[in-house]
Amino acid sequence: TEAAPTKPTPLLQVAMTSCYSPISLLFMIVLVTVLQFALRSGASLVFLHDWWVLVPEVVACLEEREDALEAVLMLEQELKDKQAAAARTAAALGPVAAADKRLAVLNSSIHSLTVSGC
């Protein structure tokens, strides 16, 4: 069983059937090789461009998210502290707690923190 003859590439067909000089054919081969390399390199450059554009944006978003999470945790701690202070003030004042201005200010702060989503 003989192997089937391989079909020549288009560039090889041009070389076999044309009247171009060997230097011209060599130039065409080099040109095609360079173009193929440039196309492959161009595809790689698109990936690198996307990488260099997207990565800083992702890092900035993650830093912004961490800052927001830190702010939320700080507000939640402030809410707990004010609720504890209001409970201590109400316990210390006893029956006159409803008329106390300090307790009213604490309750107002607690309400504003609760309404803001903490």
C-alpha cells in the first residue's frame, strides 16, 4: 500500500507553476511567514491589551468593595454601641428615661442608622 501523494500547498503550487525567480519566491515565502507570525502575535496582543485594561479595573473594584464593606462593618458596630448606650442610659434613668434629652438623641441616632440600612 502506497501512501497517497500529499497535495502541495498553494504557495508551493505557485512556486512549481510560475515563472517567478527563486529570489521572488523566497521573498514571498518570507513575507507569508512574517504575516502569519504578525497575525498570531496580533491575537496575543489583543489578549495582553485586555489583560492590562481589565486587571487594574478589577483591582480597583475589589478595593472599593473592601472599603464599602469596612464602612458597613463600622456602621454596624456604631449601631450596636449606641443601642448599648441607650439601654444603659434608660436603665440608669429609670422612670424619667422617656423625658431625657440624652436618650432621645441616642434613639434618634439609632433610628437614622437603622433607616440607612445597618
